[in-house]
Amino acid sequence: MNIREFKDKAISGFSKLTKQEKIEWLISNVFENPREVIREFTEYWHKDETRQRVFDEISENTLTNFYLPYGVAPNFLINNKMYVVPMVIEESSVVAAAAKAAKFWLDKGGFSTQVLSTIKIGQVHFKWTGDGEALRAHMPVIKQSLRQAVKPLTENMEKRGGGLIDIELIDFTDTEEDLYQLRASFETCDSMGANFINSCLEEFGRNLPILLSDNERFLTGKGQCEVLMCILSNFTPESLVRAEVSCAVEDFGLVEGLPAEQFANRFAQAVRIAEIDPYRATTHNKGIFNGIDAVILATGNDFRAVEACGHAYASSSGRYSSLSHAEVSNGRFRFWLDFPMSVGTVGGLTKVHPLAKRSLELLGKPSAKELMQIVAAVGLAQNFGAVKALVTSGIQKGHMKMHLNNILANFEANAYEAERAKEYFLDKVVSFASVREFIQGIRAGAIKNFKA
Amino acid sequence: MNIREFKDKAISGFSKLTKQEKIEWLISNVFENPREVIREFTEYWHKDETRQRVFDEISENTLTNFYLPYGVAPNFLINNKMYVVPMVIEESSVVAAAAKAAKFWLDKGGFSTQVLSTIKIGQVHFKWTGDGEALRAHMPVIKQSLRQAVKPLTENMEKRGGGLIDIELIDFTDTEEDLYQLRASFETCDSMGANFINSCLEEFGRNLPILLSDNERFLTGKGQCEVLMCILSNFTPESLVRAEVSCAVEDFGLVEGLPAEQFANRFAQAVRIAEIDPYRATTHNKGIFNGIDAVILATGNDFRAVEACGHAYASSSGRYSSLSHAEVSNGRFRFWLDFPMSVGTVGGLTKVHPLAKRSLELLGKPSAKELMQIVAAVGLAQNFGAVKALVTSGIQKGHMKMHLNNILANFEANAYEAERAKEYFLDKVVSFASVREFIQGIRAGAIKNFKA
């Protein structure tokens, strides 16, 4: 087929079709079983059309709702306050591990957390062909003008205690000809602040060339200013929260058969490995994000932003490394996490998605700062649970039940077959082959009268 | 309150309660409005109890389903094949941008992609107090024994063309006393392979100390072997896919008012900035993940794994950097992405979640390799859309409609008020303050007879 023919198979104006028309187009052009597909897409709709429209309008070309399990992890004691934490996640064992870790630390004082800072960052990238020294010298004047230019945008944020903090000039000309950057810092209070920051930056971008073309007033050399792009940075190392647990080593008692001291040392050693080996650090941090993203999703925040920031931070030493750290010293065990993130409890989806709103109610309507602390505590709890399992009984024990379920679903096992398989594999190694053999056995009548 | 009292407020055995009992406990202990909460949690259940149970069992302590919009981006031409790509995402503009970028490249030949390799990694971390040189010398014997030990696990995977590839000894003793690692490589065909790999690794971990305690046979020095943990690595730089678009610069024509050459150069400059500035790289890559995660979610894969791998890869040069690259050379524009990921089209949730299964059908039941290519193409498309917007009209123009919707939801605007606001703000700056003023105006009757 040449490009002409592909274009004939393509569709124009798909986004303008109604939801029903979109589904009909898919059925005529892609799916094999029209009736089943229509039934499925429609059965996931909310029965109330008005409520369904809210979800349809969150994104584009929407056909239906993708269900993700909404669960809770109770017993989180954070800074002497009890929380039941909402978690949205499709991976098994994550919520169970968080709940177990919360309970584990409950009688050891729980989690202590603090927000170290809350500064957000935005950038105006531009080229300036004129004198760099003069540009630097006149930054105070430029800053003053830019601050004035965004006054209508920052006024409301200032009333809430936030606003534009500072604008810094960054010189990239040693790497790239004529390249500079305005790096602006903001305080956005309880909002994640993306729209606020981007609006301010685009206003800077509109004003900067005008300020620089008026160069006789304050610049010695002539030059051209070309603004390349204006956008916030998701890397916010100064919007930082710390979560920590600690206890006397002896308080551990026996952990899955391991004596307290041996457990503490093996745990600290495992964290140390994640500090020195990027291959291990990736998975170690992935475990932290299992907990973090589940709360981020449940509260209507943006997990891609939180992931990008956290992982970039994990690499800031020059080697991708663990986000958490542990030490055993003078008979005390300490385990902590420094995590940068930008979240909101107003704006964005937080009020639009009914369950996101409900999640915030469940958490006691926290401020953004309080939410940062809850999220970090859950990340640390998740990490604790994973590393604890790894250095004691191993990770597969907990995963095998779910693995078996998935394989059974693959063979479309009925309720009877699934029950028999669960009994049989309680003490046996689950693999695709062994489950297939077992199911084939049942179906051939060979295990007809099997009882556990 | 002291720890004793907190424990009294805690709950034991929460996970053992039924779903109804869990909701009742939350209502008695946390929520203010019992009737509303029960109504809300239950109205998001699937009306068919059997189907709902599938979602309840995916995770733990589940109460209801969190709806995420399920949409599609049509017109993706990838390696001369047309796709309609399913996307699950809560952020507005992502699906629209993907669909727009797909259309943009459709008549320029579409996306070309290739899988560069598909090797997965697993690790056994251990301490060995004996002679390191002897350990190294005897690795061939150890490897042979370990390969034999996992035969029952690898047999089935071998039939599908995969299995254990190799086991390498990594020496960490220059950083950490006695620390070594077995780094095993696997081919897992169409499955993500997490359970397969972890099962093999735990078998290695059980056998390694036995092999090393039998040290008279092959080791000169005596020593102790302590296995610390056995687990796959989510960092899979050798499970790598490349996606690319290219065209003659002049084929761009006018892009949002910019002449072709100027657009191409500004675009390449913007990508270059993401290569040299980690602050920009974080947001640049976040945009790539907007597209990637939406497909990963829609197909029942694990976005935390894909995020961790991609970001660790982005930092592998020692400075966190852009995952995509662009060049303008000899009148041609080229834009590409090398992206490591581990995904599956069998196993995990792919068959368990009905819409994940449906997504794979929509994509023509792809192999894992084909899915890697689709995912990478969508990531590149998303990145193209974001950078194109940034270097032309700016990002806020597209976001403002959604921003306005969110602010209106915050003020609980009714349909009439929302319609009036949308007309009014078509050509005005949207901010929290300006929308509040407008809504207050309507409510005070001041804008009663407003017509656009």
C-alpha cells in the first residue's frame, strides 16, 4: 500500500463525532464482534448521563471508563495523626503491603514527615545575540518590569500567600551559542500551579523581547532576542518532603524468623545496594512509586509529573541511585526518604473527579503540604514492605496467589477449576506449564474427585 | 495522645472485612455524610456482580472503581500499518495532541519503529567472604548448576523461544565489602516476565549457598555465602525500541504561521535544550510519558516499571537528559526516540482486565515486540505535539479551555453559568480571580442578559 491508500483508510474529523458515532466507526473498521464491543463499552458507563459526561470531558475521544481498583490502607500514623489512605492501583499486593507496613510502624511511633521547601520552577528559554555582560547587569531592571507585567496574574496567588518569588538569569552560552534562560521560582500554595506558572511564563516571554529591543535605555551592545519556549519545569528539587521511621533495633523482635539485629543489618545492606547499583536502584525506586502513584492517582494529581521529578532527583548525583536511605547506628534503626514533588489539593482534577474529591475528604481535606507528607509516608511504607519481603521470605511468596489467578484467567478457568487449582498450588511452584497441566488434568476428568 | 491511644483508634483485621463492612467502618470512623458516601461508592460498581468481583480482586481493600477516561487516537501509521491506539489518561489535551500528531505525520510516511533488543535483567545480590578470584574462576561450573536448577521453570519458556540467556558475576567489593551480584539475562517472549524471572532468581538464591558451601570441590579459599535478595531489575537498557519520524524540511509548509525552516530549527533547538538542561529534560520526558503511560495503562501493563526504566535510562550518561533527539541536516528533519521498556501482551492484567484485553484486540493482538513499537511511536508523537506547541503558539492556548472548566467546577458553576463563562473567556486571560469575578457577576444578576 502506498501513502495515498493509507490516507484513504484514515479518518478525518474523528474528534467531532459523538461518542456513539466514534464507537460505531471503530466497530465498522476495527473490531470483529460488534455486539460484544458495544455491550462492553456501554456497560462501563455511569448509569447517570450527567455524571458520565464529567468523565467524558476530562480527556478527548473518550469511549468509556477504564476501571482501576479504588482501595484504602488504614492505620497510617503520620506526625501523630491517623489516616486511612486512598490508593488507586492495578498491581496486586501494593495496597496490602502498604497496610501491613503502616500497621508494623504503628506501635513504633508511626511516620514522621516534614516539608523542607515548596518552591516551584518555570523557565523561559531564549536566544540573545547581544552582549551577555550587559544582559546580566540589567537583570534587576528586567526583573522589575517582568514582575510588573504579571501583576494581574499573581495578585490572587499573593492574597493566598504565594506568587512569584524570583527570576534568575542562567547562561548556557558555553554549551550552546547565544542560549540563555530565565529561571523563575514560584510559591503556588495548595494548587499544583501548572496553569498559573505557565501563564506567568508566557507573559514573561511576550515582554522579554520588547524589554530587550528597547536596548538603548540599558544595554551597551545591540542584539536580537528570540524566545524559544516558556514552560514550567517538573523538576522541583526545592519542593521537597522528608518521611522517616525509626526505632530501637531490639523493638523489631523476630521479623519473619530473623533476629532483630540481623534483620536491621540485612535491610540497611539492601538499601545500600540500591544506593550503589543503578540496576537495583531502578527497581527499588519503582517500589516507592507503587505507593506514591497510588495516592497521587486517588487524589486526582498527575503521576507522570511526580514520576519525572522523583526519578530526575534520583539521578542528580550523576549516578541513578536510591531515593531512600537506611542506617543502623548505636542500636537504632532509621529509614528515610527525601522526595521532591509538586501536588495540589485545589485546582486540576481535584474537584472535577468525584472520587478524587472524596479521597481528599477521606484524608481530612489536607493542604498541599500535608498531602506531600502523606504521599511520602506511603512511598516509604511501600519501600519498607518490599525490602522487608526481599531480605526475609522473598518477593514471590506474596505474588504467587495473584500470578496463579492471572494464569487461570488465561485458561478461562471456571469457578470450580479455580478453587481446585488454588487448593492444589498452595504448596507447589506456580508456573504457566504446571497450571496448564493441572487444568488439562481436571478437564480430562483425571482430577475429577480431587479434594484438598 | 500517646501511642497507646492511637492504637485504640486503629483497626485490626480490616482486610478481612467484606467490602460492605469496610465501607461501613469508614463511614462510622471517617466520613461525615454516610448516605452520600455509600451512594457514591456503590454507584461506581459494575452492575454485574461477577464482573465487579474481577476488579475487586485485582488489588486489596477495594471499595469501588476509580474511573479513568478510556479514549482512542486514530490515524497512527506505524511501519506502514494503520492503528487506532487506546489511551487511558486523566490529563486533558494528551489524547488530542497524540491524534493531531498522528494525523500530521500520516501523509509524511508515518512513524518507523524497530525493536533493537529484548533482553530482561534479574539480580541475585549476595555476600561472599571467601576468595573472589576462585569464585570468578568457577563461574562456568556454578552457571551450569544454576541453569540445571531452573530447568523445570524455564522449559516452557524455552518452547516459546525464550528462557535464561546468561548469568554474569558482578564484583562490587571495591565499593562494599564482600558484595557480589549474579546478573542474569532472560528472554521472556510476549510476557513481561516478572514472575518467571523472579521465580528463577529465587531458585538461584536457594542453590547458590549450597554450591558455594561445597567449596572443597572447586574453591581454594573457604568462605561464607549470604544471599541478600533475589529480584528482577526494572532497568532493561537492552530491551530497547526506536521510533522515528522524518521528512524534507520544506514538507512542513507553514506550521502555525512559522515558515518550514524556521519551525524545523526552533524544534531542533528546543530538543537540544532538553539534552543539555536537566530542568527542561524532566518536563520534556514527562511529555513523552504522557503518551507512553496512556497506552501502557490501556493495555494492562505496569506504568511504574516503564517510568522507572525510561527515566533511569535518561540519566545513564551521568546527566539527566532528553530521551528524544532531533536533527536538521541537508534539508531533512529527523526526530527520534530510543526507549527501553519491558511490556507484555500475555500474562499479568492483559487477560484479566476486560478493557485491557479489548485494547489489545483494538491494536490487532500485537506481540510484545509490536506493542513496544506502538508505545514508542505514541511517546514520540506526544513529544512532537508538545514541542511543536511550545515553539509556536505556546502551551497555554490549548490548556486554557480545561483550566476554565476546572475553575468552574471549583465554583460549582451550573450549566448556564459555565456556557456564559466559556463564551466570555474565549479571548480573555483565564485566572482564578477573573473567573470568580465573572461568576459572582452572573450570580449578582449583573451579567443577566449577557450574550456573546
